[in-house]
Amino acid sequence: MPDAEADEITGAARYERSCGRKAYRAGHYERDLTVKAGKLSVRVPKLKGALFESAVIERYRRREESVEEALIDMYLAGVSTRRVDDISQALWGERMPPQTLSDKLRKVYGDIDAWRERPLSQAYPYVFMDGVWHKRSWGGAVENVSILVAIGVRLDGHREVIGVAEGMKEDCVLSSCCWPLWRVLASV
């Protein structure tokens, strides 16, 4: 597959003489790619006069997206970063650098914050608020934490989650830790 993409980029097949050639081949290099089934070694063509960009393998990518998503899901399910590293070593034969996991989580938390800060353009004639208790590991101790959810009913009758806030006590609704939910109520 990478060789066919290299042929397309260069404008000629390997060893083919052509007036329409845009670049030249300069051998291959080995790239290890971690996929669901384990580690895979891929020969990536090197080119002179053009940059090789594959539709299959992104530049500098070492792990398939589904592998990274699985590691993030483990962390979000409560598995510690050290344990995620041990599990990645057992499953795929390579360790996940802690900085890589931190970078991925920073992006996930950024997406969550963007969702929380999104403008509420719909009108919600009804807003239901409810809380649910979950156990969470925090600093080595397991604590109960309340998750408060605001569900808005749009004018067309569809329900939509419009706010989520985390608190340690049920009276969180009255404190400043639930400002996202107050934002929801202010838009009603």
C-alpha cells in the first residue's frame, strides 16, 4: 500500500523512466506501528524531491487511534496512569510514555471544557436536574462524588444534556462549584 502511494506521489513506478516524474525514491525505512492485534512493522518509502504522506499511516504516528482511545478509556474508567502503562506493556509489548497519555488527556479535557462552555442557542422550556453518586479514586483514596446533570427539553420535545457538574456533596447546587448548571438556568 505505501509503495502504491509513493508511485502516485512520484508520478512513476519504481525503476520506471518517465518524463512526468516529480520525485525520486530513496529506499525505505522501518516504522513500528502498534495496532489492536499487536506490533506491526511497516516499510515506509523515502522520497527525494517530495514529502511522503500516507493516507493509511499518519506522519510520526506510532499507535493506531483505537489503541490510544483504549488507553484513554482505561484512564477515564479509573485505572491509574502507572497501571495503564503496565497494561499497554502486557497487551501490545510497548510502554506508553506518561507524557503521551498526559497529552492525550489534556486534549480530552479541552474537548470537555469546550462542550461545557458552548453557547446554549436553543430554548429549553423545561430543565430537569438530577444527581447520581459514583465512587471515584482520588489521590489513592476512594470517595463518593455526586454528578449533577441538567437535561433540557427543547421546543420540539427532544431532550438534550445541557450541563454536567461534579461535586462532593448534594448541596453543591447552591455553591459556586456548580456554575455550569447556573449558566443553564440563566439561559432558560
